[in-house]
Amino acid sequence: MNPETLRTWVRRHERENGRQDGPLPVDERARLKELERRNRELEMEVAFLKKSAAYFAKDPR
């Protein structure tokens, strides 16, 4: 593939969809941080529930 062809495609994509590089705006950064925190919470809850299920699934004999 010719490098100029790829460059043309990238420029067209950026023109049609806006540039996606660069730092996130402050509000998006805050939202991302909150989503990451919530994701960690949910991962801990899932791990706890898995351990609980394993404990209660044990044969009591």
C-alpha cells in the first residue's frame, strides 16, 4: 500500500469524524475516573459473590 493512500484515508476520517487524539476534557476525565472507580467496586462485588457461592455450594457432609 502506498503511504500516501493511507494518509489520505486518515485525513478523510479525521475530517468526517473529528480528531480523536489529544487530552480528554476535564469533564470527560472526571467521568472516566468515576467509571473506573465504579468498575473496581463491581469487580470486588463479583469476586465476593463468587467466593460466597463457592462457600455455600460446599457439601456440608
